[in-house]
Amino acid sequence: MTCPSGLTWKHPFADYAAAALYPTFTPFACSRSLNANAGRTGAQPYRATRADPPTRRTPNVGRGTIYCRASMKNTCTATADAEKSIMVAFVTGTSSGFGAAIARRFAKNGMRVVATARRIEKLTPLKQEFGDLILPVALDVRDRLQVESIVAGLPAEFSVIDVLVNNAGLSLNLEPAYKVPIEDWETMVDTNIKGLLYCTRLILPGMVARGRGHVVNIGSVAAMYAYPGGNVYGATKAFVKQFSHNLRADLLGTAVRVTDIEPGLAETEFSVVRFKGDEQRAASIYKGTQPLTADDIADAVHWVVTRPAHVNIDTISMMPVCQAFSPLAIYRQ
Ligand code: NDP
Ligand code: 8X3
């Protein structure tokens, strides 16, 4: 196969029946935007352009301000008015930890945030601090119908979602697989996998249609590095990792970006939840360490969504300096 740039290139699925499913699949060098294809012959290689310059400063902002911008020249189907509007983020799990810090960081930089969690009362401080920029919403991501009705019923100023942060998640238990109650596994699968899928499936089509958007998934180092008791939690995060990469594959040719952020040890309510309210045991996890903070993760999320529109940060793996890799375990008799 010869791509428009003249390079010879072998389809990566050449040996598979799957090739038939990807007739338009092209390597990076000659990738063409689906939207950019409107009015194009397909002979010209699509080139991502730098983000359009900011059109309007959002209120209440200083350095690091986020602007809504046409994500790629000729691809954004939004009107000039929409391009000038304030960016909107939909963030799950904003009642504590990373989600609360991410919502705060976005709002501080002038974005509107649909701030969701089950414990809606915990969203009051965010609402008080940022007023109209925050829409607090009670949402259990495991409930598909609830996700559907909330996304469908968003007020106009929060309905055009530019950034989805799939953050809601949890780990339950640190027992070995042969001891963990099956209900704990079900809760992790329902939240970390199915909840993330419901939000993504509902919000993604709008992003594709508008020719702009960013899905940020909060994975974990547990996706890659197995540890005792990590059984289903790590497996759910491995799902998040692979799903994020597969989304990128499906979204090639659109301007929609996907990032998987994989933190290591971070102090939030995470361990209290894992140990079902045992605060002493939770505190012991962080004893003598300087773990990541929720603000460290919010920094990373803010950074990925403020890269120029042609840049996709695929994965960020981040740990505190006090955490590192160790050798594989060997059992000796
Ligand atoms: P927290 O326990 O502090 O926050 C978890 C958030 O998820 C809460 O706001 C909680 O809100 C929400 N949540 C849980 N279940 C549901 C649900 N069914 N529906 C809606 N929201 C839900 O933990 P973190 O901030 O640390 O965790 C955030 C994400 O980061 C998780 O996906 C976690 O797996 C991941 N992570 C955490 C690390 C850590 O060491 N802390 C490291 C790597 C990844 P509410 O209970 O009010 O619904
Ligand atoms: C949370 C980090 O190491 O507890 O995802 O699994 S870890």
C-alpha cells in the first residue's frame, strides 16, 4: 500500500480478517481526519494544525487558563460562537480525592464543571467556592439509566462537554482472590469498568460530531504491576488502560483525544474505602511515606487537556519518589 506521502506501508492487520473492518486505516504519517475529509479527496494527507489562538479569556483566571478552541482547522463543526464559549468538563467522583481536586483545578481556570458523585452533600464546598461554574449532580455511575438521564438533561450551558474525566472508582479489599467476597469484585467491575463505559458511550458521540473533545481516564499503576490482593482492582485498571488505547484506535481521524492517567500511591479516601472504614489501617498505608496528593493528579489532568490540539498524551504513569519497582516474588520451601 502506498500512502499519500509516498511511503510504502504494510497494513498492520494485513494478516488478519480484521483488515477488512478497517478499510480506511492508515498510518500516522498519512492519517486523515474524518471531519477534515469533508470536501477533501483523500489524496491530501491530513495535517493537524496548531490550536487556534484563544478567542476569549474566561473569567476568574490567570496563568494556565483554559480556552475553548477549534481543535483542528477545518474540522470543528461548532459555530464561532461555540468556539468562544467556556469549556465544559464532566467529572465523575468529585466528592473527594482526585475528582474534587480536578474539578477545583478546572473551575479555577475558568471551566464549567459538571461535578458528579453519589454523596452530593460533599459537593457543597465546590459549589460555594465557584458558584455558576459548578453544576453539582448526584450520580451513581453504576446506574446506566441514571447516567443517561443526567447527560440528556444537562442545562444548555453545561451540555456541550469538551472534557470527560472518568475518575469515579474504588478498590475494595486486599484479601487474596480465594477469600474476597464476590460482591466486592462485582462493585469494582460495576464502578471502575461499567460506570466508565456508560459515561464514555453517552458523551463520546457528541465529541465526535463536534470535532473536539478529550476523554481522560483515571487508571492506575495497578494496571501494569500486579501485587498481592490487587486481583480484580488491578484487572479493572488494566481494562481502563486497554480501553483507552482502543478508543484512540477508533477515534483516529477525529480530533477527539484520549488519555489514561495511571497514578501510584496517593493519599485520598481510597484506602479508607478499600478497608471499609478502618481509618487506622488506611493511615498505615501512608505511614513514613510522602505519597502523591490529589493536586498532583489534578496537575497532570490539567496539563494533558491544555496541550495544543494536535497533541495527544496517551498515558501518564506517575508515582511518588518513595515508590518504585521491585523484583518478582519467589516462594521457597
Ligand atoms: P476517593 O475514594 O477519595 O474518591 C473516589 C471518588 O469516586 C469519590 O468521589 C466517590 O464518590 C466516587 N465514586 C465511587 N463509587 C462511585 C459510584 N458508584 N458512582 C459515582 N461515584 C463514585 O479515591 P481517589 O480519589 O483516590 O480515587 C479516584 C480514582 O483514582 C479511582 O478510580 C481510583 O481507582 C484511582 N486511583 C487512586 C489511587 C490512589 O492511590 N488513591 C491511585 C491510582 C488510581 P461517592 O462515594 O460520593 O460516590
Ligand atoms: C491505586 C494504587 O497501588 O493501591 O490504584 O493499587 S494501588
